Amino acid sequence: MDDVEEIYLPSRNQHQTVSKSSDHHWVSVTHNRLSKRFKISIGVCAVIGVVIFLLVLIVPTLTNNKSTFFTTTTNTVINTTTQTISNSTISTSTTTTSTSTTSTSTASILTTTTSSSTSTSSTTPTSTSTTSTSTSRTTTTTTTSTSTSTSTSTSSTTSTSTTTSSTISSTTAPRGWSNASRMNNARAGHTASVLPNGEVLIAGGNNNVSYSSSTELYDPATGNWTFTGSMNYARTQFTATVLENGKVFVSGGYYNDSWLNSAELYDPLTRTWTLANNMSVERHQHEASLFGNRTVLITGGANTLGDLNSAELYDLLTGNWFSTIAMHYRRAVHTATVLVNGQVLVAGGVQSGSFLKSAELYDLSTGMWTMTGNMNFERWQHTATVLPNGKVLVAGGLGYYYSNGYLINAELYDPLTGTWTNTASMNYPRGKHTASILKNGNVLVTGGYNGIDFTNTAELYDFVTETWTIADRMFDGRYWHTASVLTSDIVLVTGGARFSDYLDGAELY
Ligand SMILES: *[C@@H]1O[C@H](CO)[C@@H](O)[C@H](O)[C@H]1NC(C)=O
Ligand SMILES: *[C@@H]1O[C@H](CO)[C@@H](O)[C@H](O)[C@H]1NC(C)=O
Ligand SMILES: *[C@@H]1O[C@H](CO)[C@@H](O)[C@H](O)[C@H]1NC(C)=O
Ligand SMILES: *[C@@H]1O[C@H](CO)[C@@H](O)[C@H](O)[C@H]1NC(C)=O
Ligand SMILES: *[C@@H]1O[C@H](CO)[C@@H](O)[C@H](O)[C@H]1NC(C)=O
Ligand SMILES: *[C@@H]1O[C@H](CO)[C@@H](O)[C@H](O)[C@H]1NC(C)=O
Ligand SMILES: *[C@@H]1O[C@H](CO)[C@@H](O)[C@H](O)[C@H]1NC(C)=O
Ligand SMILES: *[C@@H]1O[C@H](CO)[C@@H](O)[C@H](O)[C@H]1NC(C)=O
């Protein structure tokens, strides 16, 4: 444990509020190796949530095309084992539109869905029917394949069966992890943004010696990583928001013992970064929430003065910042989640060393913050994910009630009642993990820190049954990493840290 703490020193300083550390200074990152608390994964999750929300908004236009949409197939197939995937058998599942509208919508937006499954031989011809989240655990081998289509693969051998998990709604056949190619740089505290063209933009972060301004793109078609310009500022624990026009907006962060007020925009067409106007204050470990095509809301975070309750709005049209009313509580490493009704739910976080259970709502039309129900547990370093039913799943984080403070529990926020209810606990405690919503509406949680170790565990939350199931473990334990849902529904996990070991590795689920 001494070793752990020794190695983990920078991180501990980042946590500074953990009981084992008495210093309450934000600033006290020794050796300026790491920046402060890890919020990035949370930020990324928020970004993903925002993106999904936006996608949901777009849905109605797409739903008209639904049938044709799902029958298209891309022939790009990622084989991992023996398996052929062919167009055929499209017919069966088409009608699966059942399930909740939102989940279909998320599915329909994304151009491709993974249909995994397909059995090599044997197989009972279970054509799993639609029912939303039903897992079709029919067979052994799983391979992920990017193919749209409700359809699926006729299995190579005889078999009358066309196993298909009805893609539209669920497609939950068992999946596993495979290594993606490595990033060019090891990094933690970075961001990952899925661009409209399906590429993933990785930006910034830090390793054990320096902060990074480098950015690189992951091309899902080739699996290649390529550098793509550098930000004007190196930064870690900042926010990145994918805008409707395909640009990526980053704000704040931490670098070399200083906090950033700068913001930048990435243009995927020119593959360049340009500075935007500065925020009113420096901050890292804050959150960014996107409203439509016009406004980004920045909330809280921390700088040398401590945790912040201030909020500001960036006008994407004019490039100007506007202050808005401050939150009721100062918060950093909180979550900010755009709800289906357009409000932003801010929950938890840390304030001067105490952990928050309070939550508040921001309404852009009034510019007002309103307190909503408290969570049942104080937490920061947690994740918050909007489910297809509009509820928000909050999971894990660092609190007061579990071994080493890392929480195993999860709770649901119902925007209709403004209340939180406990849902099933995860199988493993964790903080600074990731949570990604899959096309079937289920939530994949990966990695994180549990007070002792950097876990490689992963688990899935089924929003219909409100239960967790353990998924395969990642190859590497990691926290402060990112997880991005590709258009294929494959999840790309990148980087992160494990003790003082900073990872360039990436994995696909
Ligand atoms: C898929 O597997 C088949 C047969 O093993 C192989 O011919 C094909 O090249 C593979 N496709 C990809 C994209 O790896
Ligand atoms: C797959 O389906 C598309 C559209 O239905 C068709 O154009 C294409 O030829 C099919 N490919 C194969 C290999 O059957
Ligand atoms: C994946 O990469 C990790 C190292 O990051 C390695 O330990 C593991 O063996 C790799 N797995 C496979 C199947 O290559
Ligand atoms: C940083 O990490 C690299 C790779 O793990 C290692 O070789 C190097 O010694 C580390 N440097 C410091 C200062 O810890
Ligand atoms: C990208 O990947 C393809 C196929 O995997 C490979 O042939 C090509 O050389 C790669 N390009 C770069 C720039 O790495
Ligand atoms: C950041 O800190 C590193 C390590 O102390 C130092 O080498 C570097 O010059 C610093 N960069 C700036 C811009 O201050
Ligand atoms: C933004 O702030 C930095 C200092 O943090 C300053 O050097 C820079 O000039 C500012 N940029 C603008 C456009 O005000
Ligand atoms: C922004 O969104 C509004 C309403 O959603 C729309 O009317 C407007 O055309 C959009 N502007 C751009 C530049 O996309």
C-alpha cells in the first residue's frame, strides 16, 4: 500500500479531498506531473450524453426512412473469428421498432449497428425476437461486425438459423474486448469526441512527465491513428463538445501548475485548431453542456481559488461569452447532463473537500438554477447517463459509504418527479470510470479506480430490468480514460492511467 501511495502520489494530490490526504489545496500537485482531479471521463460521458441527446432530436427526420435505413448494409466487416456476414436475411427483424421510442431513435441515427452473434455451427435457430433489451445469448462466438441492418449473418455452416438480435432495438449478443492499435501518445485526462464522419478525435491529456497539446484521430475503418494538428494550449481535464456543425469546442483545463481560461475550436475539414475567446475565469474539472446549435453552458470546476459555482455561456454564433447565474453550490468533478426536456441536470461534485449529494437544474430559457431532489449519496468522480426512458443513471464515484470511499451503488433521477431512487448496485465499486450508452439503451461502464486498484472490470446496466451484469474484463485496468461509442456501436476505450503508468493502448468492445 505504501508503494501504491508512493506511486499514486500525484493522483492522490489530485484527489486531495480523500481522507487519507489532509491537504485541501487544489494546487498541490507536486512535480506538476498530473493535473488535478479526474474529471475527464465524466466530461466525456457528458459529451456522449449530449451527442446522443442531439441525435435524439434529429430522429424524427430519420424515422421516416427507417425501413430503408436498416436494410442498408456496409460491407466493412471486422472479422475476429471465423464468420461470414452477408446481407441476406434482412427480412426477419425489420419490424422491431417496438421498444421505447427513444432507443429506436438513437439506433436509427447511427448509421451502423453492430450485430454480433452468429454462431459458427450448431445453434438452435433462435431468431431472437425484438423485445428491446433482450439479450440473445445464443451462442458462443461473438464477433462484432459493423453492419447496419437488422439482419445478420447467416452462419457459415448449415443452420437454418439466422440468429439475429434485432438490431434496431437491442442487439445484445455477447461481446468481448479486442485491442485496437495504440495511440501515438500515452495520455490520461484527455478527451475523445466522435465526429460526424465517425472518426474519433482524441485531444490533450497528460502523461507522467508532461501535458499534451497533441491531438489524434482514430479512423474506425482502418483502425489507424493519425496526428491532426495541435491545440494552441496543452491541457488536461478539460471539456470537449462536438457541435452540430461538426466542429469540436474545448474549454479550460490544467497545465503546468496553472489553470486555463482559453477555449479552442477544431475544424474537421481543415484539421486545424483555432483559439476562441477566453472564458471569464480559469477552470478545470468543469462541465460543458450543449444546447442545440447555439449555446454551450460551462459549469463549475476549480482553479487556484478553489471550487467554483460560476457558470457561463458561450455563444457559438458570435463567439462571445456571457455570464449566467451561478449555481447554488460550488462544484467540481460533478456531472452535467442535458435532459430530454432540454434542462441541464447538475449533480454531486466536490466543494472544498466535502462531497455533494445535491443536484440542481438549469433552464436556458430563464437562465435560472433550481434545486431538485438530492441524490441518496454524496458523490463525485461519478458518471451520469441519460437513458432512453429519460431517466438519468448515476453510478459510482467517490463518496463516504464504501470501502475506501469508492461507491458501488447507483441511482436513477426521474425528471418527471425530480426525485432520485436507488437502483441496483454495480458489481464493483469505482470512480473515474466511464459510462457509455449503447444503441440498445444499455449502459457500459468500464474501469476506474476503487481505492486500491485500477480496475479492468466492465459491466452493463440494463435500463429495462434495472440490473447490472458483468461484462468481460478489459485487457488493462485504467482510469481517467475515455470511452466512445462508434457509429458501429462498438465502444472505443483509450488511454488512461494505472498507477504512474500512462497508457497509449486502446481497446474495442
Ligand atoms: C473476414 O474474414 C474473411 C475470412 O476469414 C477474410 O477473407 C476477410 O478478409 C476478412 N475481412 C476482414 C475485413 O478482415
Ligand atoms: C447487400 O445488399 C445490397 C443492398 O440490398 C446489395 O446491393 C448488395 O449487392 C448486397 N451484397 C451482397 C454481398 O449480397
Ligand atoms: C492487448 O494489449 C494488452 C496490453 O495493452 C496485452 O496485455 C494483451 O495481451 C493484448 N491482448 C491481445 C489479445 O493481444
Ligand atoms: C514515465 O513513464 C515512462 C514509461 O512508463 C517511464 O519510462 C519513465 O521512467 C517515467 N518517468 C517518470 C519521471 O516517472
Ligand atoms: C491505415 O490502415 C491501413 C489498413 O489497415 C494500412 O494499409 C495503412 O498503411 C494505414 N495507414 C496509415 C497512415 O497508417
Ligand atoms: C512546463 O513544465 C515543464 C516541466 O517543469 C517545463 O519543462 C516546461 O518548460 C513548462 N512549460 C511551460 C510552457 O512553462
Ligand atoms: C486569454 O487569456 C490569456 C491568459 O490566460 C491571455 O494571454 C490571452 O491574451 C487571452 N486572450 C484573449 C483573446 O483575451
Ligand atoms: C440552428 O438551429 C435552429 C433551430 O433548431 C435552426 O433554425 C437554424 O437553422 C440552425 N442554424 C444553423 C446554422 O444550423
